[in-house]
Amino acid sequence: MKGETLFDSFRDISAKEWKQKIQYNLKGKDYNEEVVWNSPEGIIVKPFYHAEDLEQLKMNSVKNSSWIFGQSIYAGNAIMANESALKSIQKGAEAIHFNIPSENIDASIVLNNIDLKKVNVYFDLQFLSKNYIENILDKVANANTIHWQIDPLGHLSRSGNWYSNMSSDIALINALSTLPIDNLLSVDVSLYENAGADIVQQLAFGLSHANEYLNILEQSEKLDTLKSIDFKISVGGNYFFEIAKLKAIRNLWNVLCEAYKISIPCHIVSQPSKRNKTIYDYNVNMLRTTTECMSAVLGGSDVVFNLNYNAIYKKENDFASRIALNQLILLKEESYFDKVENATDGSYYIETITHQLADKALLLFKAIEKDGGFLKQLKNHTIQNKIADSARKQQEKFNAKKTVLVGTNAFQNEEDKMKQELELYPFIKKNPRKTLITPIIEKRLAEELEQNRLSHE
């Protein structure tokens, strides 16, 4: 009839009716055992989701207006890094992430001929120096737009030591906050993912990590100088949960801002996880990074940097870098991932697990703060122990083949030989040294298995 739509011909079906139909089709098998499963975070995942699941949820759309993609470049040589960056920009990269290993690298050379008004630049400094940053601000036009990703707490977590010492590093944060910089601080959530933390832990530790910086700036009466904060996030292979993780971090950041009565945007910088990458059957890594980049985009990342399919064991090379960039170009320009904003909004499943992850993370965050905060729990190794426990459970599932990495712990190609291909050491590097705390160590699931295979080649 005129004025009716196709859906008008069908009656609404309640969640109860759907469940009854599934139970009927199971022919006496237990519903909870057959089609319901528990995630590592303790979330009960149902076989279907219904509009009724959203009735009690507060719906927030907190996505940014667009996303961009870029290339990561190691800047051990300023001239070569600049040449690589210019080539990547010419091929379509909208952002460049430079890993700067030391103060000896001349950043003005690294940035030569890069228009900072058109290209987003991210600096991952392996040191902390106000003079270095001031020098760039003086020499390079529009250098105030660079994302400096200053993160002394992340350095402490990763290395076990401050750059200098606690008081000096905190004093430097306060000093840097007075400079004309739009994007100063960063929170390295990627470390927790790559070390084996579950999603709730990643969210809670990331939020508590960020809260330490807000406390520092508030105590020095410099909170009003903070214009934005970066969250560096590694995206794993659990497709829908990773989308929800990114949506949840924005919601949680907004909750934290409300508590401080501030309105500061968070900027999400995403990259595929290293946790599930392998050296054997390495081309499968391209499939993994593709779906992980898709999760990053749909979850609301502001910028996505891909991971070379052979980054675990091979130095940067033109072919792998080109493939990594082309994966992102295909997603944006041929798969139209930039045509719809907030594509996952209204998805009963994703919205539900987003709220469940956020709620569980908020409870853990409050427990951390009640027990003295992120820094205290790092010092007494509570956070390290929780991550280690989660990583152990993940490893047990991998070893039992309940978590499958194709080509590694299942469907192995026995003819695949890798010993002569290794340019980088792909396993945990042991570097005995004195540290203030036990560092959080990144470790891939496949390491022991790969070491055993290599020893038998």
C-alpha cells in the first residue's frame, strides 16, 4: 500500500521470542553451553543482540569527523628518513610517524620540505629534552602542530626507569606545557596490549595512566595548558571487541574530563598489535593487519599507521613499507571506509560490548585510584602482575590451540624455513640492568614455538 515500507509487513519480534526459537532449534541442547561464550574480560557474549539490549544504555556518539592514515619511519639517519617520508607522502600518506632515537638526529633535516599544514607529523622521541623541542619550534615553520607524544610514565613502564628521575621528568612536563605546543602528551596503551593485557586492563591502565598526567598538571596549576592528549593504541585480532575497545576509550576519557570539569579532546593513534604476529607463514600477517586496521577505523581512530608484514624480523624496506601503506589506501579510497561516519553506531552487539568493557574498565580504574593510583601500582608491581597473569592465560590458550595463528600453531608449512631470513632478533631481548621497577615487557604469543622450530631447521 502507498505510504508503507517493506518492514511494515512484518511484526516486531521480541528478544524472548528469538531466544525461544533458538532453544527450539537446539533440540534439547543447553542454550548457555552451545551458543553463549565468555570473553577473557568476563563478558558473556550472546548468539544474537536485540534493540532491547540498548534500552538501558546511554548512547553516545563520540567519533571524530574523519580519519587519516600514514607511514611509520625509523629516523636513525635524518636524510634517509626525510627521503622516505617524502616518498610516502607522494604515494598518499597523510601522516608520518618518526621514531627519533637520539638528540643527535637533526629534526629540521627530518622535516625538510614537509608541509606541516598538510601532513600530520608524530614524533616518538626516545629521550626527553626541552632544548631539542624548543630548537625545532624555532627552526621549523608550524612545528607547534607536531604531535610530540611525550610520555615519561610510558617510558618508565617500558624500560623500568625514568628518563632522568621522577622529579626531573615531572618538572620537565610542567616546563614543556608552557611552550606553544598543540599536542604535547601521549599515553602509550599499546604497551599493555603487546605485553598481553586483556582489553579491560588496557582501558583501565590507559585511563589511570592519563589520570596521572592530569594530576600532575592540576597540582602545578597548568591543567588549562593541555589542549589535547594522544592515546597510542595497538589493535588486536578480536575484530568486534577491538572496535568496542576504541569506542570505549573515548567514552572513558570523557568521563575523566567531566570529573576534572575540563573539555579536552583525545586523539587516538592506532597501529596493529605485535602480539599475534609471526615469522613463519609471514604473509598471513597481511591479513591480520588488514582486519586490525579495519577495526581501528570503525572504532574511531583519528590516525592509523600500519605495521609491515615482516616488521618482526626484518629491517624497514621499500617493498614491505609500500604494501603496508597500500593496505590503508585500499581501505580508504577503494573500500570507502571514509564515506560513513560512526558506521558502528546503533549496532546492538558493538554498542553492548562497548558499554560492558567501559563499565568493567571504570571499576578497575577506580580500584587502582583507591589503592594509590597508576604510579604507585607500577612501583609495587601490581599492574605488572595483572598483565603477566593475563598473558599467561593467553599463552596457555595458544599452546592448547584454542587460540589459533594459522601457519604457526596450526596448518604449519613444514617446508617454511626462516633462519636465514632474520635481520632483526624477533624474540624478547635480555638486557640485564638495574631498574627502579620491573618493566612491562612486550612478548608475542608465538615466540617459544618459533624458537623451537628455528632450532630444528
